[in-house]
Amino acid sequence: MPKKRKKDRKAPRKQAAVRTAPDQRAGPGPAEWDDASQGDVDLLRGFSERFPAPVDAVKAVQSGEPVEWSGAIEGARMRHRVVLADNGEAVVEQAVFLDGALEQMVLCAAHQAGEHGQDQLHAGVLAALDTLHSVIRPLVEADVRKVRPDYTAAVLESFHEAPEPNGPGTPVFGWRTFHSIGPATTWDDTIDPATWNSSTMMSGFIGDSDDVPELQPLSLARLLRGHGVPVILCAGCGDPITDRHPRWSGVWVSPGNDCGPLCEAPTPALQLPAPRLGWLTGAEFGYPHQPSHASN
């Protein structure tokens, strides 16, 4: 199961949802956990309450009923679902999606690539994710081996899906593995701990990636550019930026953060004006992003 950590003020809200019928949600809803001492959270409770074992869920999926969990716990968003493979065999997909700096870089690069550059973008991002997996897998595997010495992590494949319905054509990327289903397979058999734990490493919110050089923003940008992904960083703050977002055409903006789409102020702390002059000054407008032309 994913590692639980104390809440970070920058961490996204922990959410989980289980779908076990069309247009219907069951199982745990939005939830928050502040302390690891509260015990493990059964993320697949919604599955096991209705389907004691994966084989019990196969018939539901074969009849067209979705059996899917999605959520995040102090890390990247994850998905666990029963699907039918191309050969008709039912398997359990376990997926982790991009998050943190990497997700923002891919988001901005997707806008920079434009409509006609999406095929190259997809190929480049997938190649970069394969390289990153070779870095992440040994680290998360070693972490699990502290508890399970004989453990070997699953080898994940990089994938992308259709654009988010609420975003202007931004593709979804991630890593996934598939677990076969047999008569004796349990839900626990369909969980690769390293895959789940990689979600916290990719998010960057709780420090799992701080000591991994390949996961630092400049290294990620170099990796993506090396595969033809048009990543542009701000020369001032280092955030990934784009000037091709439909709402900000021609303006360099970044995905929302504590400063919104603007650049962080490059000057010392703002000095408050004298009371008689009021409280608002020109500094309230913030600063624009400036693209860095460095390629490495």
C-alpha cells in the first residue's frame, strides 16, 4: 500500500472514489489523513465490499459495469481497475499519473507543440518516462525491501490517454502495470507497493525526490528536451511556461501555484508604503515570466 506521511501544507487534498456501476459512486469519498499512526487505509475497500476477490468483479466488467478506484494520498493521482485485455482476458490495471514539476512541464509543452506537434510530443514524453522509470524503480523497490527482503518491483510501461475533458487538448500520461487474475487471486495480489509508493516520489510535495538528481526540474527539462519535447522554463523563477495557452495567447504564463500564473518577485520582500499613501502599490501587479533560451 502507499506510504503514509504527515500532511504537507502544499500537498493536494487526499481523495478517493470507487466506481462499481455506471454513473454511480460507492466506497470511500473524499478523505484526509494527518498522521501515519492512524493505521493503514484500505484503498480498495469499495472493491472488496462488493466483490470479495478480483475474479468476482470480472463478470461485472464483462457485462459493461466499471470496477475502478481512483484517488491520491499525498502524491500523484493513481488508478486501480479491472479491464479486459485485447485478447479478452480480464486483468487488473494499476496506474500512476504524472504530478509535480514533470506534469507542469508536459502540460506547457503540449501547448507549445500545438495541434500538429502532438504525435511527436506523445512519442517524446513516453520515451522520457521510460528513462525515468529506470531511475525510480530501483529506489522504490529498495524502500519496500526494507520490509520485504525478497520483493521485486513490477516493471511498468509508459502510456498516454485521451485529453482531459476539461482541458484544451492536454493529454494524460503515466505508468502502469497489469496483474493477471486467477481463481485464487486476492485484491492484495493486485497491488505492487513500489508502483503506489512512486506516486509520492513523483509529486515532489513531501521530499521523496529531493535527493534524486534526475527528478530535479532542470534535469527533467533536459531529459524532455532531449526527446524533442518543447519544454521552456522561466529565466526568473524556473517554472515551466507557455505563451500558447488559449486564454493567454502571446503571454508567458505557468500553471497555477502560490503566485498564480505570474513569476515570483525577483526583488527583496515588499516594503509596505507609508499609511498616508494607502496600501496598494505598483508591486501588486506582480511580474511577468521571461523565457530562458538555455537548452541545457
